[in-house]
Amino acid sequence: MRIGLLTEGGYPYVSGEAGLWCDRLVRGLARHEFDVYALSRCEQQETDGWVPLPPQVSRVRTASPWEPEDDGIVLGRRARRRFAEYYGELATALCTAAPGDPAGASQEASALEADRFANALYGLAELARDEGGLSAALRSDTAVRALERACRAPGAHRSARQARVPELLTVAARLERALRPLSLDWYEDDALGAVDLCHAASGGPAALPGLLARHFCDVPLLVTEYGVRLRAHYLTEPDAPPSIRSLLAAFHGRLAAETYRRAAVITPGNTHARRWQERCGADRAKLRTVHPGMDAAPFAEAGESPECADPRTLVWVGRIEPAKDLVSLLHAFAEIRRAEPGARLRIVGTPSGPEGAAYLAHCRGLAAQLFPDEADGPHDVGRNPVSFEETGGPELPSRADAYASAALVVLSSVVEGFPAGLVEAMFCGRATVSTDVGAVVEAIGGTGLVVPPRNPRALAEACVALLRDPERRERLGAAARARALELFTVEQNITAFHGIYLEILSRTPARRVVLDDMGEPLPFGAPAEAHVPGRWADPAARIAVRGGPGWATDTPVAATTPVSATEGASR
Amino acid sequence: MSGLGELDRPETPRSPGAWDERSRRSLTGRPLADRPSAVDAGAREPSAGEREPGRGERETGAVGRPVDAREREASAVGRPVDAGEREASAVGRPVDAGEREASAWASPGGRQASAPPGDRQASARTRRGAVDPVKALMHRHRDLCERAVDPLEIAAGLEAHGVTDRTAARFRHRDVFSLAEEMYARVSRDTEPAPRPAEPSPPGAGATWVVYALLPGVLCAAAVAGLRLTEGRPRLITAAVGALALALALRAALRRGPLSAPVRTSGTWTCWLIGYALLGDGLLRTALAGGPDALPDGTADGAWPVTAAPVLALALSCAPAAGCAHLFAVRARRRLTASRGLADFSASVRPLLLGAFALYTGVLIALLTITGAVLDEPAAHPQALTLGALLLLARLLTVHGHAHAATLVLTVTAAAEGAALATLFAGRLPGCGFLAVPVETLVAVCGPAGVPAVACGIGALTLLVHASRRLTRASAHAGTPSSEGLR
């Protein structure tokens, strides 16, 4: 199967976020072929280069929407009229009540608005395809005037109505950048038209090429969101004028809604993302939660030897920053010490940024004040029951060792996304006590204790209860490890995506008809598991392609060899 | 895994609470027993000032939550009404307090008694009986609520502060979204929009571009002086070096400051036009007389006379041109922030453009007069003036992103001048005499200056019309804010 992997500021770039996940996916599904279509996020990212790509990535095409671009394409009169019409529609859709606005009118009205946005978007895309590019037009006076008209029209959103000329210009420029994928030449039959399935690695800008590929070439779209882009958008620019935020939020909201509407399957990474997607109009029938996969191998040793842990040590592992609320943890530990005087706490992690460093210094001060140094006897050098450590040294080579050294892993965050550290602790088979934030409950299930955030006493009570009950600790640890191995391994992640790929393809009408010798269409000629024959019949040819710098390997369409059913099922 | 969802990772809480207050308290040595324990995140720090008057109320409403829950349950039937009701009850505090007192005594007695006495006192002091917990929450997040443009923004902001569905359940909401919707609906929006921040004064462009803009004039003056003071071979070398230096200085001046353009443009046609101003008139005159018989020798009275005065004036006018462009850009930007609509802006910028253009023209006339007098050459006003105007307008259009039209007009003008010369020479061929007639007629009427003056004049007029339409649009001045961050 040929999969078009769409990323934004992600995969092939070294500094890309979620790059690790994509890399594992691509390497894990080696029997499929991947075409990577990447939008870069900044110049730095481009200069940093790519990660080494496995041979199954047959082509990579990139675009840089951050670059100011002047294509110098001047639209003719008819094209300009079409552009003004579509852009006006788009602007009107953005200026009327926002999608999440309950004040907005009834269901039909909002469906009408969504249709209007979609029509305008695809109209602009068609225009861009006909004319070869739209970036000059999207920044032209025609666009700004259309925006102004929409903002001043009756029924426009309150904050959109406040927009003045500079804001209109900024919005036009930002929309131009967001719509840059429209001007790309990715939607031809030799590019995204040739893939069987588009897999967008995130929502928002990365999904836009997928939407257009679906519109132009009927390629099914799969959207994976580990973090909701719409939500990230709300958090990034809190200080911009309200009119800019309102219009851009409307754009991103409508784009997300349209993406969810058109996608064949949406895979949120956790319940939180799922709730946002449902809120933005995703159909529940399309949602499949696929938990992020993590590499369990480094933690296997610790997980299989629960006896090597020091029964009186607690460990906290993570990046040190205020949101982790280490102060609460220290206060809780003070109470734990009152109940269990021999308890020790290891705080393992590096501060993130200057704020984190200041917070670390603060926590060290607090720890020194709360807990005096202790020595075993009058002639020994004392040490503090709370130690701040970093991994990588000879004493603590990796995080797995940190988890392994302790009987109990504590998480005290007040804000948390998906708690990767907690899952690592689960892999290590350690009992955990965590605060009820973010996706903690979802990850831990019933295999650890959960307390309210900012409640040191509750945290302390839970810790003491587990410290005093080694049997319960062991039971919880074993259950946690079993749960993590079932839900959060790389393998489950890859298997889930493999299954979803096949599911989507099995529901997609065949776009390419295979003819038999008589010239009759051959039913089931191109099954979901179809491969290019060169792949395994002639490995040498494959290597030649692999070594070459060019990515253009246009594979023949009709001549495909179906794999045997057993092989397909065994994967 | 570490890379996953980096962007979406919730923000650090900005509200004071996570680590400032408590830790400061413990660092200043207050005993730990005094610490508020088991405080629930929702009602942790609702504005102490607001609640101060109802001290008695707080004492009695010690257990707070059950009372509050019942109250909300009762009013939770019709939510829209509910909001108004709560608003009202928040205003009428005394009545409300009395009510609560009664109900507080009535209901949670058993639980109060069961709590250990020390604990109860501590929690009584800290746990304020929240009449309207959503209002307290709104007060805590008032910045967020006031600036939110839709409920989802409030939801995202609340989540970044650690509010989860479990927290929202305490406010009797199904999830954060519906809590955010209530908060969004309850924010009063009758206040005027915040005054927009004053436009930051344009960054001190510094003196560098002024220096660069003066460079062509200075170098050209030096080259002209060199030509006047030398003879023979050194004069040839001076001319070559001077031309090269002038070209480089011009390039430097156009790369920086207000005359720098976002796109690279070719200077061929500009050089051709300036070259014509230097040599063209002499060539035309000698060609009409049957020449040229010799190459130009760098003097104004040789076989192929050179007119240095207009070129010097144009080189010197680089600085005023940059000044005019700067003036235009800065003023236009100021109008941009001040104007409310696009039509307003266009109307206010048009006189600005014409003013800047007129200013430059005036300065150029003065420079032409001065250089003509100093170099003792006949003042070549019309052709130099139209050329200067043409070049300025072309540059302005290029700077503001309309390089296409500017290049086109420059090319056409240069081609017209070249064609005029070519027809003169072509007319010497047998049977082609008619080719030279138009130029000869023009020269007979206006003198040799007529050809460049007409060509550049038509070009400048075209560009002026074009500029008064294009440069008065807001999109021509948009480049700066959005692209500055990118470059």
C-alpha cells in the first residue's frame, strides 16, 4: 500500500515534533511504501536537516510556508472575479458566528456555514490549480477588500467588526500563509494522486493537503492528532488584537471541522484530544483512540525485577518546571517523613528553560529548609533525604534506573498532557501515586493511586499507604506493567494503524482498475495489500532506488501482485 | 515519545498559586500546621478582597460545598435564567448571606461535628463558602474571559490552568466546554474595547542609510571633478573607475534603507537610461550632423559632448529620494493605523504620495540648477527632471511590491530611447531615409532634449497614474508587520 504521510513541522526534520512517532510508524510498517509530504515550520528546521530515512520512504516533498513568497502570478480578469467571489465567501464564513459559539443559530445554519467555508476553500484550491498559484492574489487588495466587506457586513461577529486596516492586513497575510498548501503542486496524479491513503500526522495545516487530495483525487484521509492543533492555536497568541484572534480562530475552527467531516477515520491520541474533536464536530463513528506507543525495551529489565527496588525510596522523574508542582511534592514528603521517618525522595530531571532553573533553585532551597541533612552515626557524613539528580551520569545512567531504584513513583503535576513519565513507570512495574490531571486517569486506569492535584496531604496519605503495604505495591506494579504493555507499546500503536489503513482501504472504492488478459476489469485485482513487484521479486532494483537521491519512482499501477491471504492476515 | 504533543502541552500556570505563595510562606518559616490542607483546586483562592465583608458567612458556611451544591441544583433547571439569577444574587449580598446562614445551620451539622476540631477550624478559615463558584472562577480568570473571542478559547485557557472535566463537575457542568460556555456567556461585554497599544515608533533607522544614500552623489561629484582635472589616459581611467564606483554606490544605496526592495531587480535599464542622460544628447546632436567622428573625450565641448550636470544632479538626488520614500512609508504607516476603512486610507494617502513626489521634483530642480551653474553647462531641465521622476516612481513601486509594472515601463522607455538613436542611423541606409523623419522632426521642434524628455515624460506619467492607484492601497503597505517577523 502506498501511504502519503502529511506532516507539518514534523517528521523528516530533525527538530520536528512528533518525529519519533512518525519514524517508528514508518519503520514499523516496512511492507508499505511511504511518500512524505512535509511542511516545514521555520528556517532553523530546514537548516537542521532530516533524520535518516528508511528505504520504504520512497519520496519526500517539502514546502516552506513560513517563507515570504512572491510568485508574481497576475490573475486575469475572469480569474480575479472568481477569486473575489470565493475569497468573499471564505471571509463571510469566517466573520459570522464562530463554530464553537452557542449563540450561533440552529444546526442547519451552522451546516450551511460549514458548506460555505468548504465551497470557498475548494473553489480557491481549484483556482490555484488552474492559475499555478495564489499567494500574490491572497495578499492583494482584492483579498483585503473582501475581508473588510465581510467584517462590516450585518451579522458579522462582534470582535470581527472591530477590525481596522492593520488588522485586516495581518489577517490577510496570515490566511495567505495558512492557505499556502493550496498553491502547491502536490495534487497531481504523480504526487498525492498516486497514493492509496493520506495520513495526516496532525490536524490543522498538515491536514489541508490531505483535504485537497481528497477533493481532487478522492484519496481517503486519515487524521491523527496527539495534540489538538486548534487548541494549540488558541494558546499561542493571547495578546493579538481580538479581531485577528477571532478571524483566525474561526478559520482554524472551520478548517478543523471540515477536516473531521471529510476524514475517513480520525485517531485521537487520548481522551482529551477526542473530546476536543467531538466538540469540533467529529463524528463519533469515525473516532478511534490510538494511544501513543512507547518503547518498552529499556524498561524491561526494571520491570522484571521488582525486588531490586529500595522499599523506602520514592522517585519523581520529569522535566522540572512550575507546572510539575514539586513544592506540593516536598510538602507531601514532609508528611510522609512524619509517618515513615526512613523514607527518601529522589527528584530526577533537568530544568526546562530559565524558568525551570529558577524553580529548581527554589525547590532546592525549600527542601534544604524542610529537611535537615541526616547521617547514620556521629562519624558519618550526612545527606539530605531529598536528592536532586540528573540522568546520564555514572550513578544514574538512564530513567529506567531511576524508576528501578524506587519502590514508588510519584507524579505531582497540576497540569499535564499525556503523562509519558507515568507510562514509563508503568513499564517498570512500579506502583504509582499521581495527581488527577490531564490524561493521567486514562493512562493509569485502575493500576495506581490517584489523588486530587495541589493536595499534599492526600498525596502523602496515598504514599504512606503504599509504603506500608509491599504486597499491594507489588500487585499494583504488576498490573500497571501489564496494562502498559497492552496499551502503550510501539507495537500496539503500529498494529492499530496497520489495521486502520486496511480498514479505510477496504471501504474505499477502487480508483484504479486492473484489467485481465482479455481487457476485462479484474475484480479485487488491486487488493489492500497490493505491493509493487519490484519490492520483493527483485531486491536489487529496490536498492538502486534506495541509493539514488531522486525520489521519483513512479510505480506501475496495473501490474500488481496480491499477497497471499495468510500473509495478509498474519501482519 | 518525548516529542509527542510538545506544542499542545499545557502552559505553565501564570496565576500566582503554583509555587509562589505557599512556598514563600514556608520559606519564611511559618509552621506547616497552619498551611491550608486538602484545599480543592476549584475554590482555592477566590479573591480575598471580594469576600471580606461576609466574614460571618464564611464562618458558618464552613462546609460550604453541600450548601452550594444544593443551591445550584435548585437553580440548574433553566441555565440561561440561572445565570441572571446568580448575577442578581451576587449583587444582593446581605440577603444572600442571611439565606445561606439559615441553610448552612440547617443542613451540614453532622458533618461539621464529625471533623476533628483542629481541622475544622483551619478549613473554616480558608474554605470560603462560595455563593457562586463560577463567578469566583471567572474572577480568577478574568483576563482570559475578557479577551476570549469564543468559548473554546476560554476552554483552552482553563485547561492550560489545570481545569479538567473533574473540576468542571464541581461547578455542576458536564465538561470544561460547557463551563467555558457559561463563563463566555456571563462576561459583561459592554465595556469599550481596550485602547489599542500605541504604534511603536519606527525603529531608529539610524544614520546608515542616509550615509549610503549620500554615497552616489559624493562619488559622482568626485568622478566629475576628476574628469575635469585630468587629461588623456588618466582621464579614461578616472572615467572607468568613476562609473564603476557610481554603479556600486548606487547598488549599496538601493540595498538599504527606505529604497530597498523585497525583490531583487535588474539595474540594466536604469543604467542604460542614466547612460543616455550622460551621452545620448551629444550622440543625437552629432548623429544629426553626420557624426560621430570620435569617441567621447569627457568634455562638454568635444566631438561627442558629454553632459555631466544632469547625471551629477541625479546622483546627488539619491539622498532626497530616499528621504521622500522614507517620509512616504512612515506617514502611510501612520495613516494605516489611524484609518478605519480601506477607502479612508486610500483617500488620505493619495495627497501624501503626490506631496512626496512634488517634494522630490522640487529638490531635483534645485539640484539641476546648481550643478548646471557649477559645471557651467546648459541646464538640462526637462529630460533630467522627467528621468528623475521616472526613476523615483519606479523605485517606489518596486519597494511596495509592484516591481512588474515598474520594470515594464523602464524597459519600454529605454527601448524607445534606443530606437530613436537607431532610426537616425538606419535613416542613413539607402532608401530608408523615411525612418529618421520622426526623430528629426522632434529634434527640430524641441531640440535634442526632446527625445529623452518625451520618452521619460510619458513613462513617468504612466507610472504616476499607476502609482496613484497602486500605492494608495493598503495592501501595498502591508509588507512590514507580517514579514518583519519572518526575515
